[in-house]
Amino acid sequence: MYTSDWHIHSSASYDAKLPVPVLIETAKKMGVEKFGITDHANFPIPSFWENLEESKRLHEEYNQEGFYLGVELTTIPKTMYEHCVKTGRRDTYTSTNVVDKYDLEFMLTMEDIERLGMSYTVAAAHSAWHTDVSKKEAFIAEWHRHLMYIATDKRVDILGHPWWFDKIEFATWLSDFSVIPVSMHDELASALKENGVCIEANAAMLYGERYPEKFYRQYCEYMRYMFEKGVKVTFGSDCHGPLYKDHRLGVQKALGPVGFKTYDFSTPRLRR
């Protein structure tokens, strides 16, 4: 179903255990021809800079055709970004902007991306930060704001796992994905197309046992909707190791019924 994978975390990431040699060997056996490591760039503090330098080193050591160096960015409050830059610490950050909408930022500047030699970037929303999840409409609107920030930022090549969540309180759209207004999907699709940003079909969002079957079905239909709106789709396993898992059969069973073919998956624009 797919022959490329643009969202993989190596052992250089704080939350992953996938050795790069294992990734390369397994990907070749599976027929994954193009793939990249995208370790986390969450907060501008020493530990994340060290992780990214290690990611760069691993890519250089095992560099070969079809293997790319990427990064995963995440949206954070700009006040948090500024605090981390100033102090080198995240744990001492205290928000001064809980009620009003806060500006957003990524850990890496464009200059950082170029200096580290990144070929592409994945960017995702992982938290709505100061927004109350119990206020459903406001929470959805805030998450959408993060997605729109990602879609319109020149540092981004792939929007990672849109509407992803890992906490049950996000059941705002877990029980029924259609609570998200179609107008938001249309606005996001337009921004992605205009800025040449791909949308990611993330394995964990397409199939499995973690979420209800209804959610998986609706999410696959959402991916097809965005594709038919003209948005380019990339595949991301979001693998954290220690092994590189084969998702091809699961992805085919999930996306095949909504019309996806192997040739529908794209390669993101590559900066180098």
C-alpha cells in the first residue's frame, strides 16, 4: 500500500528505541524505498538540542540513497518558547496567558533547520495547552487554530497526524469525528494546498484496537476527503521502536475501502 514512510523516531529521540541499522535493514526487506527519521524538536532546551545533534550524527553515519533526515516539530506557546530560550528550562515555565489566545511557535527556526541539514519537516499539534477540554466547541476551535498555524508556516512540509490525541478526555471527537465542522476541513485543505504542505496518513489513526471502530472509519473517510480536495497525502508509521513494524496490510484494509491506491501517496518537498 505504501512505499515511503516520512515519520519515524530513532534511538536519538527521548521517547524512542529504534536503532537506525534496524530501520534501514527492515525497510529494505519491506520494500519501503524512501524513509526518514523525524526525531522530536519540542522545546529549545539542552536535552532536545543534544537529541537532534545525535539524530544528525546517526543519519550521517548510515547515510544512503532513500534515507533522509527530517524532524518533528510541535506547536508550543510563544511565551514558553521565549522562557526556554532564556533559561534553558521548561519546568520553570508558568503561563501568564491562560485566558487569552496565545501566540504559537516551534522550537526550530528556519536557520536551525538548515544548519542541522534537515531535508524536510513534520509538524503536529500535541496539546491545546491552556484550553479547557470540557468546552467542546472552544477546544475544537483551538486545535484547529494549531493546525492552521502548521499549514501556513514556511518551516513545515508535512502536517503530522491531524486531530491526533492520546488522552481519553479528547473524546470530544473520539466518539464522533463528525463533530468537527466540515468548514474547518475545507479551510485547512485550502491552506495546505496553497502552501504546498502534505497531510499525513498516520498508521495509529487509521486502524488498530486503541480507538473505536467508528473513529477509524470516520478518520479514513476524512483522509479521503482531504485527498479529494487536492491535498497531497504522505504515509507516516510514527514508529518509536525497538522494531520497525510492517503496517502495509493494516493500512490497505483501512484505506483501500475509501479508494486509496499505492500511487495516491506522495513524497513531500525535499529541501536537500
